[in-house]
Amino acid sequence: MAGLSVLLAMTLPVEAGYRAMRESKDAKAAAVVKQLEKVMIAEVKVDRVSLAEVINNINRKGAAERGGGVINLVIRQPRRDGREQPPKEKPVTLDLRKTNFAAVIDEACVQAGYRWTLEFQPESGSALLVLVPGGD
């Protein structure tokens, strides 16, 4: 039904399997995911917002609790003929409590139809959270 909004009110377990994460056997990536799991988010409540808005919201919440940013990130858009195409993401509605940064990213990506992975910047070696269209 058009316009139907389902609100998720739950606590996501810290050790949840991530449905939207691209698998990686990279030990460095696994270590970063563990760090993201340590960034606890008391509450995220959004209704029909973009994936970018959710990410900005939780990055601010995580930064406030840590005294600095959580992670650098980029949302990649599909390209056709060398040009970025507008995303076909679905709006995200979350009502989550007592969860962690990685779990919120994962649930938001599932709802928006995106997947997430970690890449490392060659110059600095710092982690980059990359969101790409193509969730299941």
C-alpha cells in the first residue's frame, strides 16, 4: 500500500548478523566493525527519511557521545554513461533503542535497498564506510 509506514520499535542485538553488509574476510575491516559495534546509540527515531539523513543523524549522535566523529563515509550512486544516476532508495523509518552504530547502519541500508562495506583510504589507511545501491 502506498504511504503505509511500518515503525520498527526494537532493540537490535550487538552481535546481530548484518544483512546488508558485503562480506569481507579482511581482518582490518572486521576490527573496524567491532569498533562500530562499541559506539552505542541510545535512540534513533526517524520517519520516512533518506538514508543520508539517517547516517548524518547517527554520526552526530555517535560523535556527541565520543567527542568526535565516528567514521568517514560515502554514499555511491549508480553510474550510467559516466554520470551519477539519482538513487532509487526507499525511505527509512526507524524507532530503535539501546543499539549500536553498525546495527543502525545495517537496518537503514536494508530498508533503503543499499549494502555497506568498508574500504581503506590508500594515503592514510583510515576506514571509509561505503554505502552502495543493491540491497536484497
